[in-house]
Amino acid sequence: MTQADFEYGTAMADKPVPTRVSVYGGEGFWREETLEDLRAVGCRTHDGGDLSALVDGPVASLGDVVVVECLGLPSNEVGSLVRLNDRIAASGADLVVLTSLSALDAIFSIFDRSSPQILVDPTRAELLIAVGRVMPGVPNRRLQEINERDRSTLLRLAEQVDTIARELDRISGLDTNGAEKLSDFKRDFRPASAEPLTFARPANTAASPALPDPKLVRQMIAGRQARARFFDGELFADPAWDMLLDLTAAHAEEAKVSVTSLCIAAGVPATTALRWLKQMVECGIFERVADETDRRRAFIELSEESRNAMARYFQMVDTPLARAA
């Protein structure tokens, strides 16, 4: 072997292997368009065909990233998606699911093990950004720049959710010197070998007050939504707080809240709301509850500690001026 051969071989060994992306579902022209976009940013691609192809086949055939379009959810496709959820969980591949608001509840419920990125009615650019998040090397500089900006946004989101968790800890009166806290449940900060945590409240902590009349909470929500009639809604966008208020009212009303309903309550695009929701679930602020009568649906509830924190918050700000905020 010559020195040139050795140097060439070393360079090829150091070069990242292009990510293999498989695309399923949708119409043929949509898959062709998506595959073309993915090849343009350096991915190896595979046209997997319609969703029925997901039922069988070796796990390895899925690729590094699987993109699935299911804007609707015919009953004959549910089995394929359930199978895909299991295969992705077993293989460790990354999953990106494109769906619509009408199918969101079913999609969220079905993919309960595979931790997908769920995009609601995304643009072509949003899909590329989603794939870019999980690519080990991004050859296309323009996509890399977009991806880095998006990563920064997600990091800020994670920091904000962690801040919310710590503030709820403080309001709920948890002992910060020993008891487990909501903020301990942020998975990004757990040691890999850590045992599953359980909430604990100090014995000397007074019982939490009751949640307020749900009519009061609904009035606060209506007041917040009314601002969009006079100002740009993005000026006051606060999806975490809007979801907390909606779930607080729903708990007092003994009502179940679907994922779609909570995304609407967040007052931001559904895909953005889903990212917030995922962070809040991972942080222990929200809990995901399966519908015992319908596997295609899941509900979101406040965790016990979040309910206690919200009750203490309303007790703390129980004035007419604060209620109007």
C-alpha cells in the first residue's frame, strides 16, 4: 500500500457515513419530493412505500431515521403504526411523524414508546430541520445553520421548562434540601445509572389548599386570549403557562384533556406546543394518561406536585388584580 493509498483510506474512514433515511406513507409524488430533498442534503434514502410495508421486514431495514406521513388515520393503518412503534423502540432508530391536527390524538397515543418528533402540517423546510436534529453529520451548510438555530431554540425551551419546574417546587413548599423535586425529573440531567425517582413530600409540609373555582381560571384564560384581538399574539405567547391554566381548570371540572385540546390551549403552532408538552412530561410537570377504552387516545393531566403548586399559587395571588393577570 502506498502512502497515498493510506492517506486516502484514512480520510474515507474519518468521513461520516451519510444518514440513511426511509420514507413511508403519503402519496408517491410526496415521497419522491421528500426523498429528493433528503438526497440534496447528503442523506442516503429509501422509498419504503405505503404504511403496509411497515408490518413486516427486518428491523435493520428501517434505516437510521424513519419518516412517516399519516395525515389521516384509516383503521386499516393503525396496526402498521403500532408495529412501527415497537420496531423503532427495539432498533433505536429515530422517528419523524408528519400528521394533521385531526389525527394528532391517535398518533400521540400510538407512538408511546418510540419518542418520535411529531410535526403537525409541516413545511418541507420543517421536515428537513427535524431530520437534521438527529443526523450525526450534516454535509449541507445551509441546513446545518438552520439546524443550529433550531437547536438553540430547543435548548432555551429546555432551560425555561426547568425554571418552571424549580418555581413550582418553590410554590408547592417542597424541601429543597432533601426531597425529590419536579426539576429532578428532567431526564436530560439524570445519570444514566440513576434509579427511577419517586415524589416525596416532607412530613411537616402543610396540606395544599384546594384548587380555585374553575370559572375563575377560565376567566383568566379568556382574558389572556382576548389580548390577541388588540395585539400580536406572539407578544404574549406563554405556552407553558397557558397549558398549566387549562389543565388546572380541567382538573377542577373533572374533565379529561386530549393532546389536541391542550395544543390549541397553548396558543402557539401545534408542533411548537408538542415540543413544550414533551418537555413538561419529561420534567414531571405533566403526566400522560392512557385512555383505558381507546388505545388511539391519550390524555394529559397535571402531576400531583403540579396540582399542589398551582393551588398554592392561586392562594398566594388571591386578589382581584392578580386574578385578572
